[in-house]
Amino acid sequence: MSELLRVKPTHDGTYTVYRGSLALVSGLTRLQAERYEASVARQQRAVSPITGA
């Protein structure tokens, strides 16, 4: 099971994308961070094995 992806604001007004407790990328605008998060989520779904089929 993959870890939770989330976008969090930082003290300097930029955003960081996390997977679990690991920071994947930081220093982004909110829009960039949300797009990156969506991209990573799509990649995870593409490589995840389909269970129960």
C-alpha cells in the first residue's frame, strides 16, 4: 500500500509535497504542488497491482 500524499504550506509562503513523512519536492506555488501531487498519484495508480481481480 502506498503512503498518503499531501501538500502542506511552509512558513515562506511556498508549498511542499510529502509522501508519508518524506518531502518529495518543496518551494512550489500551490498550483505547482497540486499538479505534482496529482502526477505522482497517477503514477502510483499506473504501477500498482490490481487486487481482487
